[in-house]
Amino acid sequence: MCKWLLSACLLMTAVSAFPQEKMHEKHDFVYKTVAGHDIMATAYLPKSDEKPPVLIFFHGGGFIFGNREQGLENVLKEKLLAAGIAVISADYRLAPETKLEEMLKDVSDAVRWVRTSGGEKLNIDTNRIAVAGGSAGGYLAISTGFDPQFAPNAIVAISSPTGFSTTDIQTGDLSLLQHIRKDSIVSHGDYGDRMDLSRYLRKNELALYGIFGFDPVKEPQKLERYTLTGRIKPEYPPTLIIHAKNDRAVKFDDAEAFYSFLQEKGIPSELYVVEDGHNSDLINRYPDAVDKMVVFLKGL
């Protein structure tokens, strides 16, 4: 994999002078169906005579809102395409209709689909796959490294938590959840409506219950399985962590601790630090962070 982005990186400056819309193709596809509900992804493919490497991206949104279209920042997509890297932005099921355990299966299945079907369906190089995500999507991206058979070749975690804490957290009135439809499957809901739902759940201290399906305050021991470091082994993929010193959603200390953990495990890893911003805001404020992603992948 050490050569897979070398030529692509060298091409970045040359192709950036041309209109991006003429330099790639777009394809929507279903990577998984659950109870009759199609879970979609969108592939952006650079026009090339060779099969390009690919980065699979998972959007943020606190596991409750967001989708593959609005969660993928243009600056990230365009810089990667200019570097000759295909980009797949994938939906996954959302809380509270779906719990985190099932979301973890979705993102694993997305990587599995790309590994097994991407070569034939999308004409991409399925031996050169990276996974990235921001915030909640970063957490999900990190989890894709656990599958020894289908793990990506590299992971990029942007503003990502690696576990959950109940410090200063209380669980609100569970009866309020009766007002939320829970018998449906949502993986691409209206962005505004889903954000309103997220605000409602957080205001009423029900977000964590909605994500897990149990009360983490009363049963904190159940959170241990969702602490990602507990499942990371020495063969875990090389990882780039991108985080802001003044991230108000996920403490910078958490990113430093995760980086130190990977270093102690002997896992190739880097920590790229910016001053401010979280997830999409960080990417738009610091497009050089995307350049760092390209450089990181180039060195693998």
C-alpha cells in the first residue's frame, strides 16, 4: 500500500486547475437492506484508466442526525478526488430508531461490501481502502478496524470520541420517548427534522438512552463494550487523528489519550492538531487538515 497514493498525490496540483464536475463520476448504490429498508452510499469516482484507491466516509451527527450528502464536506471530497482517490460517503441507521450496536454492524458491512463488490461494481482497487469519519462518524470509522478479514488499510478519525462517560449526566423522563416513532428505520432522514430530534433528546437528557437502548447512568458497566480502545489489537490499521485543541464537543485530552494508547500498542499513528472547530467546522476552517490526510495515506 506504500505506493498507492504516491502518483495520486503528485497529480493533485495538476488536476485542480480543471472543473471538478468534469473530473469524476457519481454513483448511488445500496450496500445493505434491513427489513426492506435500503441503506445507501454514494461513490465519487475520479476518471482514471486505473482502478483508484478509495476512502469510505461516515458522517457525524451524534448518531441521531446527518446523512451521506450533507455530511460530506466539499473541500474533503474535492481534494481527495483531485489526488486520484475515490470517495464513498455512506449512510448508516440512526438513533433512537436504531441502537449503536446495529450502527456498528452497518459500517462494518459497508466496508465489507466495498471489499467484496467494489471492484466489480465501481471499478475501484479493493486492496487499497481507507475509512474516515467525523465526530460520531469518526467513532464508527475507528470501529471498522476490528474485523481482521475486512478491516481497512488505514483510518482517519476527525474530532472523534472513543468511548462514553456518564459524568454529570442524568437520564430524563423515559415516557417522553413514547412521542417518538421507534418502529421505523431511518438512515437518511430530513436533516433539519433529525437535528430538531437530536436537540429534543439532549434537552430532555434522553440522547444516550436513545443511542444505547439502556440507561447508562443506572448500568454504566454496559458502556465498557463501547469503549473502542478495549478492542484494539497490535494489527490494528495505521491511524491519523485530527483534532482541535479547543473542541467543545470532544475534549482534546481524549484525542491525546487515544494517540498515546495507539503509540503504546505500537500501531502506526499520527495526531494532527488545529486550534478550533469540530468535525465539519474543523475541515472547512482548516483545509490543510485534508492535505494532511492525503500525505498520511501517501506514506502507507
